[in-house]
Amino acid sequence: MSQSWQVVVASGSEIGERPLWDERTNTFVWVDIPTGTVYRTQVGGPFPWATTSMVVGNSVGVAALREVGGIAVATDGRIRFFDESGNENAPSVPVDMPSNTIFNDGMCDPAGRFVVGTNSDPNAPRNGVLFSIHADLSTHILMTDVFESNGLDWSNDGRTMYYVDSYESVVRRYDYDVATGALGQRRTDLLALSPDHGISDGVIVDSDDTIWVAFWEGSAVRRYSPSGDLLEEYRAPVSKLTCPAFVGANLDTLVVTSAWQDLTDEQRESEPWAGHVLCTSVNARGRLPYRFAGHQG
């Protein structure tokens, strides 16, 4: 599909990741992984939209919204908690990370658990882990043998978890028990693509239960039905797209983060928008992201 994109944040991020709409503040939150930076972007008005930032660590995998307000951040082997002004306002939670790994993408489940993964040690491929931090701040392992944990989200009924390990060109499907947070059997994959389509990265589910996937080295965001049929493709002028999100009061503006990591100088010159946050209009509506349920008093 021919698509008109605009730059909403000219951030030039090395690896922008996981935008999340915060309806309480009319902003969306996102991160730049290698710089340990969390951004908050105000929606509305002329482009580029006003954006603030704070550095929270050496690297940051993902930020999640909190039910009590503010954000939870997966950074440097722990989960840290900040209020909406950027002040750390609760003790951090250490996570027993595999050696030589960093956090990489995550999402809160429908019951408010913070599910976040890691990449793997380059010298020990597939030692990555997918963790679940419960509302009582206990940490549980959902999955091991992970190369690079990436996109995940849940069907609207919460019974299916979609998951990406970016070593594979697939989007997996698992049974999921929202009541307990237990990960069930791996079902038939939602989709499997040839490498020339790009590498599946960030995943979100919209209000119609369709699945949106950003493709690293694929220059596209693609929308799929729950049965895996391709419904729409939105081509973009950036090769390394990382994660989509729906933002705005009506949740009908699609934004996508991107990256310039490993691009040559020549490639960066040909992709001047690489690393920026882009937006476009689509005929779909998103779903409010789930919030971390910890620290409820």
C-alpha cells in the first residue's frame, strides 16, 4: 500500500523501541536501547511533537506504564520505577540476568504483569530469557533458550500470547493463562516469512484483534488477521522499523520507532529518517496498553 509518512520525533535513535500510548497524559513513551534513554512525546500540534527525555542506565530494554502512574523501566539488570515527573519513587527490583545479556523489549499482560525479555550472549547463543514480574514484585521465568527476545502482545481475550524471537522470521503463538501468568503450549505459528521480507520485530494487537508487526530490514509494517492472513502492508522510507503503536485520543494514528544501527554512512545518507519516530494514518484503532499492577499500596 502506498503510504504517506511523517516524522513526529526527529530523534535519530540508534535503536528506538516500543512506543506506548499514555491516555492519562496525552503522551507516548518509548526508548532508545543502546543509550539507556527513555522519551515521552506529547501528541498534538505541528510536527515534530514536543519530546522530553531522561537517561536511566547504560541501556534500556523497554518502559511500561504503571497503574499508579509513571513508568517501570527494564534497565541494567533491574526494574526501576519512576513517577510522571521522572523521579524514582520506589525501590528497584533486581532480575537474575543471564551473563552478558541486556533487556530487549517487553509488555504488560492483561493482569498487569511486566513481561520482558533479554537478548543472548554473543558467545553463548540462545541463553536469553523471557521474564515475568508479577504485581507482588516476584520474578518468574516464562521461557529460556531465547536468541533475541522481541515483540510480544496478547489477543483481546488474553488467551493467546504472540511472541517474536528475532533469530527466526516468525511470529509465534502460545496458550496463555491470564489468571496465573503461566505460558502454555506453543501453537502453530501465526506467520513464517522468507528472509527477504525482513526480520519480525515489534508486535501489537489492535481493537479488532488483528496483529501489527514491524519488520527490521523489511521497510514495512504489516497487519495480519488472527489466522495469519496478510491484510495490509504499509511501506516506509526506513529499512529498520522496530515497533508500531496506536496513539492519540482516538487511538487511530499509527506511529513506529526505527533504528540506524549497523547502517553504513552511505546507507544512512540514503535513509535520512532512520532512527526517527514516524507516523501515518490508518483505517484501524488500537487498544490501550496494559499497565504494571505493582505498588498498589
